[in-house]
Amino acid sequence: MVHLPDELIIAIGKEVPAEHDLNTLAQTNRRFLSCIDPILYSRKTMDTTFCASLAELPTIAILRAVQQGGEDTLRKALRYNTDGLDQVLRFAVSRRFDRHLAILLSAYSVERYGTAMIEWAMFNAAFRGRTFALRTLLESGLIDPWRDELLSRLLCSSVSGNSPASTSYLLSIGDFDLDYVSGIGEAALGIAASRDFVEVTQLLLNTGRVDVEITSRTNLGFTPFLTAVYHGHEAIARALLATGLVDVNRATVHLPGQTALMLAAARGHAALVDMLLAQDGIEVDARDDDHRSALTFAASGGCEAVVEMLLATGKADIHARDRLGRTPLSQANSNGKFAIVCMMLDWQRNMADENACSTY
């Protein structure tokens, strides 16, 4: 029997009903073991939800090895068959079987399966902050990380997932483009600013290689700073201001010339208004394309704290007219913000009294 061809041994093995008999046959010699082991793997995985057909059994053997076996078991399974390895890789990455990645990748054939699954695995690992998996995938040599701006795209994915660990790892790799604009129209810094990811934002700023004034290609066309102010992300705005590279009076591209102060005032972000007013050179009474000022937005929106701060500067004009002839005072009155109307009138009287006193 020891001289039987492999094909006949496999055929006999498939007909042996009892697992212990099959094990005995496998232990006859090394050649029998190599023939019978795949059948044993298949038998043990027939109850798995992955086993939809007999054609999938080689893949199931590898899946079970990934799930329950050690490294030697997985290597053994891969020696017999690598069918469906792309799907096994997807399973391993999805279920966080990171310790087996290097073994799976060593058997992976780009010529057979292409690079799509490898890229998917990389983006999944980057987004979820799984640095070990990401490093293993990048160091596998299956894809050139410097091709097609892959590292830049992975960085955007890592930032989108608010993953400081994978972001820090990617930034340590080398000098690639940190201002690459992703498919959503934002660079990595813009993504972090819009989602209030403070730690990731600071990691990007610490490189000194990001453009803090980069304009997004979304319908708003904001810079990261304008984005942070618009959404009320105070810590992000403060971090960006700390670079000393932000133009606090820069206007938006697609909104009609609104500055950061106007955006903060319109949305009632009092803490940000206070922060902006403390900046050297801030233009308190700047006008947008419709001739509206920050006070116009604050008064019409009814934010008393912001109106009070703007009036306290002595630079905000309550009678400044917009393109339609409306003033901050008339806007507050039209919108029923009577507390603000009273505040403005009191401020006007106090200013008149101060001016009267100064003439004597």
C-alpha cells in the first residue's frame, strides 16, 4: 500500500468514514500525511458557516487554521492549497487575526489575486488604528507604498478613523505628500479639523509639513481653521492659531466672503469669538460680499453673549447697512431679539453719554 500513487491514496481517504481511521492512515508515513491532511481539515470544517459547497473546502481549511490553529497548522494548510486566499485575507483582517497576517501574505500571489484585497486590508487597518496589521501589510512588499500616492491616501483613511497610532506610524515612514486631497475633497488636516480629532490634528501640525491654509474642494471651500470655527471646535482652532500661520481675516471661498469671526458669530460660538477678538489684527467690523458684519450675524441670530463681546470692542457699528439696507439693530428687531435690541440701545446711549462728557 505504501507504493500507491497519491491520487489513489486521496481517493481512498475520501471514502474512509471514521475520523480516527483517517488519522491512522495519515500517520502511516510522511507522504500519506501530506495526502490525507487536507481531507481531515475539510471534515472538521463541514459544519462552518463558510462551507457553502465542496469547492470551498480548501479555503475553509485555511480559514479554520486562521481561527483555531497555530502558525504551523496554518503553514501546513497553505502548503496544500491557497485557493481563495484573498477571501481568507479579508476574513483575517476583518476579524483581527493579525498574528497570522505575515504567513498569509507570504503565500499571497499578486499575479493570481491582484492588489485590490491588499489595498482594502491596508485601508481597513489604517482606519481602525491597527498599526501592527498596517505595518505587516506595507512591509510585505506586495504593493509599492510609494505608488499612486498610497501613503497619502492611507493617511487620510487613518485620520478619518481618528487613529493616532496608525497616523503616527504613517507619518514616521518618510517624506510623502501630507496635503493630498482625498476623494471627499479634504486633505488630512481638513478632515481632522472638521471632525474635532484633536490628537490627530496635533500630530499633523507637529510635522511642520502640512499647509494650514489649504482650501478644501468641498462646496464650502473652507481652510482647516475656517472649518474648525464653523463647527465650533475650539481646541482645533486654538492649535491652528498656535502655529502662527493662520490668517484670521481670511474669507471663505464659496460663502460670500465671510471671515472666521462672522462664522463664529453667526453660529453663536461665544468662546471662539472671544478667542478671535484676542488676536492681533482682527478686523471686527469687516464686511462680507453682502456688506454684513459679524455683529449683523450675531444680532440676527440672537446670541447676546457674542453681541456683548463685539460691542465691547468699540469697533462694531450697530448702524452699518448691508446690501438690502438692513442694520444689526433692525435685524435684531425684525427677528424678535428684543433683549439684543435693548442691549444695543443701551450701548448707544452710553456711548452718547461718554461722547458728551468728553466734550466738556
